[in-house]
Amino acid sequence: MRAFAELLEHLTLAPGRDAKRALLTRYFATTPDPDRGHALAALIGETRRGAAGPAMLRALAASRVDPVLFALSYDFVGDLAETLALIWPARDGADAPPRLGEVVDRLAATSRAALPGLLTTWLDASPAPVRLGLLKLITGGLRVGVSAGLARAALADFSGRAEEEIAEAWHATAPPYGALFAWAEGRGPRPDAAGAPVFRPPMLAQALPGPEALGEDLTAWRAEWKWDGVRVQLVAGPGGRRIFSRSGEDLSAAFPEILEAMEFHATLDGELLVLPPGAPADAAPSPFAALQRRLGRRQPGAKLREALPAAVRLYDILFEGAQDLRPLAFDLRRARLENFFATRHPARMALSALIAVTDHAALARLAANARESGIEGLMLKRAASPYLPGRPRGEWWKWKRAALTIDAVLMYAQRGHGKRGSYFSDFTFGLWQGEGSDRRLVPVGKAYSGFTDAELAILDRFVRAHAIARFGPVREVEKTFVVEVAFDSAQRSTRHRSGVALRFPRIIRLRRDKPAEEADTLASLLAMI
Amino acid sequence: MPTACDWLIPRPEGLYCVPGDFHIDPRRAVARAVITHAHSDHARPGHGAVLATRETLALMAARLGQGAVAAGSQALAYDEALRVGAVDLSLAPAGHVLGSAQVVLVHRGERAVISGDYKRSADPTCPAFAPMACDLFVTEATFALPVFHHPAPGGEIARLLDSLRLFPERAHLLGAYALGKCQRMIALLRQAGYDRPIYLHGAALAMCAVYRALGVDLGDLRALPAGRAVAAGELVIAPPAALADRWSRRLADPLPAMASGWMALRQHARARGVELALVVSDHADWDGLLRSIAETGARAVRITHGPPEALMHVLAAQGLDAAPLEGGGFAARREEEE
Ligand SMILES: [Zn+2]
């Protein structure tokens, strides 16, 4: 538990992916089984959560601490688990915290009624940093920013094996992943899925640098819409069913209606979408925001499932039965997919249609006009491409539709994190609303990226020289700096003051040449929805 | 029961000793001031005459300029007795920073001790806090909540050394208050066997020069060379405010760290943007405060420089007369003032 608590603290403060990755790698290398496996499961959220809630923590506090002192302290610290961890009266020489493996095992075997007693024993035996790790683990509030993808990258560093290999072996094991670590250290065989649902690292596309990358002759290419959903892998067979995200996160519980429809033995690649209620599986999907609402629920209720029904648009087939189709050319896999679909007709699924493209002019028109709901652009796949994990160059291209842009005025700025800690690099921008003396700027979004280092230096200098007010870490600036903001789409939102939410906004150009009065209006943005 | 030491009264400009006609750590310029230590929230410029330890006078002169210590100023060694008006005055070690002192006042058989800032944990750069028996104890209260239990500094130093080993490609930029914390961290690092050069921000370097002149050995210290890309794998110490400053851009991919009692709280560490939070404080923690108050045997306690409520709650239950030192200089302490 000691090493895990220290890892949690470091992860909390580590700003970037690389730093977190190095911390995880070292932890795996220096921590024995089964603790490191339990830690891995806890970090990516595969452990039972929320064994204890706030009420239990308050009761524990009341058992040991003067209520006035606890109230004063909680008021000052602001976090219940942290207050309790810090204020817990240490026993002399108490420095024998439980092992993480012991904590996980005993939590699973302890009733709710017996939990406070067990927690008291552990808190008494642990120094403060360990107490905090323990309470965060038990209340399910880790929040240290470790995704399955990041953990996999760290395991790859740790073992010297490719991430793709790690992914397949990982999903063939369960917490605490003893066999996975044995294999990673060269002490055991590669874990074999043996019929269990296994995640296969997906094939990803690169951004098309320009139409010339496709060559003159387009007959070697296949085109599909790039659907604006979440890329998923559906794995089903005698060993079980799973829905994996593109990074290998298990989404099964969040989309039970899809899981139910997976009555086959195959591994399929597709796009998870939300459709209007009652619409057929091949209908135009709802905007991305609808899917986001579903993703926010780990276990959606019947009402939400009815209002926002999920569906999958199928792109590819990786396995049919036990047969690995990945070495086959795209055209052959597509034929297998169409055949599979025609015989099985899985509910809630539809094929992603192939679009006929004859010449470059037609292709450019398609890409430019790909603006219907639920479409992000075009995918171009080489007809002869095998299914290769990762992002192989020249096999698959994505041609995103041109971004939308607005000219907006900088309103607020905040310092960045990590390497950018000394720069104001998070910017809130706004657009004009109203007429005459009522004309004022309304904040419409935040951007953290898009600019070059040189442009960031200019923005940072502007903020420092033109700040007019400070609210904690935030600076309000003079409303004189116009920036061109690109974004993928705009949607109506009741949660934003402006009534509109931008998807992936970034600052692509500084417009010092433009007077703030000539920046765009909110009305012009609303027209882009 | 009459109020203990009613000859010591809080005034808007600071705590005033009537029979001695002087102020202790006044916030505004006064004719005669006794200064506990050289931190800016205790040692202000412009007093007519200052009484303090030799070390505090030297540090004040370095911080505020020679003019800050007027000609009529006087140095007093620890435990040396001095009669000022109708008061017997002496200074006792407070263990806070080099030169820091408690002010011991005796008048008509009544004893008052003004602690200034103090701590109870080990510090190689200054003599340890000496508990002084008294009737009235004026205590600081920076960390006067039971959530504050400062860990042993050796363990925190070990964490810093560990990080230097784990990220050898990054410069470690340690935020530490330029007077006191900086030199203590250096001394603790040297004790732990770290003998590489340590690079310093200008403000910290100036204070280290005074420490050296006063006989505190800090090993190989260097100014940060001009130009970019300094010191991958090296340790750089700067005042906390310089961490997020443009100054830090001179370093190669710096790993921001901070040594402060506030680092015990995650939100403070995160708000500072540090990756390594070291809980090393020059102030007494909760247990240190309670233990020190008990060791003085004081029946009256006045609380300043921090939240008074928790101490008042506990001391009242022990039957002591505990209250905030009204107007005597209580102000929410800024984090940099550690
Ligand atoms: Zn101080």
C-alpha cells in the first residue's frame, strides 16, 4: 500500500503523459505481484468502487476526533478523505500498513457492516500518505488520469514488447494479472485467450496530406464516410462478449443493447453512434453530444436507453469464428463482412456504405460537402491493405471536412500545466452580441492548442501586459486581441451561457491586424449549428 | 483574575511594551523595535532603532539595504540580559531561521514570551527552539489545525534525491523561501550526502552569502548561468514566486518542486503546479504548537499569524486563557512568507 500511495501522489501531480508513463513503468518494475496487478486494475477502474461513502468517513472521524476540530479542519482542507487522512491520530510507531493485495482481497470478503472496523485497523497501522491512498482507493476517488492506453504504454516500456502484443496478452488475463507480468518479465508463456474475448489493437488512419497522396488512379482506393461517433471493437464468442474502445477500454456495461445484439462469434470494427428513437440501424445518427450523454453513464437506465438508443456502423471484420482475417486485403475482408452481415443480420448494426469515387473532382466535392449530421469526413482505404495494428503510413487516410472558423476576441487567460506552467496558454474567447450600447462580448469557448510556440509567446506577452483583473489563477485581459478559432462543429448547449458548445476549438491564427469591433457575432456562430 | 501582563498591549502598528517603550515586530515604522527574525512580515524597514540578534540584523541589512538598520540599532546574543526602561529583556532561540529569537520580557515579576515564528523539528542552520517558562505566551499559529503533522525532514529530502535519480534528464526546480527554507534545504541535502553544485536564483544566492558570512557552511553554490538550457539533472533553488515566472524558462524541461508546510495539502500543491510536493516547514505543526505551549507553563496564551479557533478550543478545555492577539499583527499568512 505504501508504494501505491506514493504512486498515486506522484500521478496526481505529474502534469504530462510522459511523466505518468515513467512513474507507472518504475512502479511495475519495483513492485511485486500481486500488488502491481491490483494497482493496475484500480488505476484503470477495474476494481470494485465505492465500498465506503462520505457518511462512513464522517462516522470514522467522529470515532477518533473532536467534532469541533474536525469541522474546522474540513472547512480548511475542503476534501473529506484528505481531511480524515491528515487528522487521523497516529499511533506511536504505527508504520505497518497493509499490502495492496491484502486490502483488495479483504475488501471483497468484508461486509459493509464490518468495513468501519477493518478501516480503523488499517488507518491505525498507516502513516498519513498511505491513509490518503487507502481512503481514495476505498471511496473510488482515484482520479489520477491513467487510461488503459497509458497503462499499456507503460507496460510496453516495462517489458520491452510492442503495445499491440501487450494489448492482446492483457485482455487474456484478469486482475491481478499474474500471468501478464510473468510473460512481460520473460518468466512465463504469453497468456492465451483460449476463447475469451480479446481486444485486438485497431488499425488507424492518418490525416490525408493532400489529394496527391492518393495518386492519379483512384481505382486502388475505397471510400467510406467517417462517422462522428466512437470507434469500437465488438468481440463475441463462446468465451463471452465485450465492447472495447479504440484504446481497449471496456465499454460493455454502458451499452447493454449492443452487447445483447452480439449473437455471433466474430471480432468486428465499427463506429458507435446514437440514433433518433425508433430509427432503423442505418439511419442518420444524432449529433455527437447525444453519444456523449450515453458515454457519461457507466450503467444507463431504461429511460436513457430508449431516448438515446445506440447503434453500430460496421467498418471491418477481424475474426470470423476462430479465423484471423487480418492478413487478407481490405476488399476480401469487406466481402467477408458483407456476407457475414447478410447471413447474421445482427440487430442495431448496419454496414458502413462504400461510396463510389471515380475521379478527384468528385472526391473533393464529397469531402467538402460531408457536413450531414453524424459525418466527420471521408475515409480512404487502400483496396489491398491488410488489417495492420497502429497507424501504418499510406494504407488508410482520413479526409476530415474543412474546419469551421470564427474570429473571436480574447477575454480571459489561465496558466497552463507542466512544461507550459510558466505561460498563459489556456484562453477563453468570446463573440459579440447585441447592438449599439448593448453590444458586448459573450464567452463562447476555451482553446488550449492550435498555436505555434512563437504565437504562444506573443499571446503570453499580451496577457501579462494587458491584464485588467485577476481571479485566482485567471487573468481578464483587455478586449483588443482577435484570434481565428477553428472547430469541428458547433452544437446547441444549455450548459453554456452563449447557448452553444464548440467541439475541439483551437486557435489557428493571431489576427493582430483585425480590430476587436470587427470580430464575429454570436449570431453568425449560431448559424453554423 | 487580572489579565496577565497587562503592560503588553496590541496596537494598530504592532505589539507594544509599555514599561520598555518599544514595539515587537511592528508592521509600521516605529521609534524602537525589537525584531524576532528577518522575514518580511516581521522585519519592516524604517524603524528608528532595532534590537535583534546579530544574525537577524545582518539578514535585515541584506534584505532591506544597509539603511534599514539604523545607527542606533543594537545586537543582542541569545540569553544575554538587557534592561530596557523598566523591563528585563532577553532573546532565546526560536529554531525558525538563522538568528530567529523569542523575546522574553520580565516586569514586576511577570514573565511574557513572544515566540515570533518557531519550529520544533531539526534544522542544521540554526539553534533549536528553547522553551521558556512564562505567564503569558504569544504564539504564532501558521499551522494551527490538527491536519498538520509535518513529517521528518530526512524523509522528504530522500524523496527529492529519489526524484533526481528517476528523472536525470530534467532540471529540478525547487521552490523554497529565499531566507531560511532555502538554506535549510541545502544543509539537509548536504547532510544526506548530496555534494553536487546547487544552482540558485539571485534572491536566494544573496541570502546564502549572508549565511556563509555568519559561519553556516552550504557547500558548492552557483548562480544560474545566463542563457538557456541549463542543468539537466541538476538542482536549482528559487523563491516560490519564480516557479511559474518567466525566469524558469531558462531551465531544461524543469521539474517543479516545492518545499513548504502547505504542500501537505493536495490542492495547494496542485494550485502551485508542482510535480514534487515536499512537506518541509519552518513552523511548528499542530503537535509542536501544543507541546511548546504546554512547556512554557503559561496560563495565558495569545495567538497570532494564523487561524486561532482550533488552538482556542483545545486550550480553553485545558482551563487556559486563550484568545487571538487582537490587532497585534494577525493577518492571513501568505504562502511565500514561510
Ligand atoms: Zn518567519
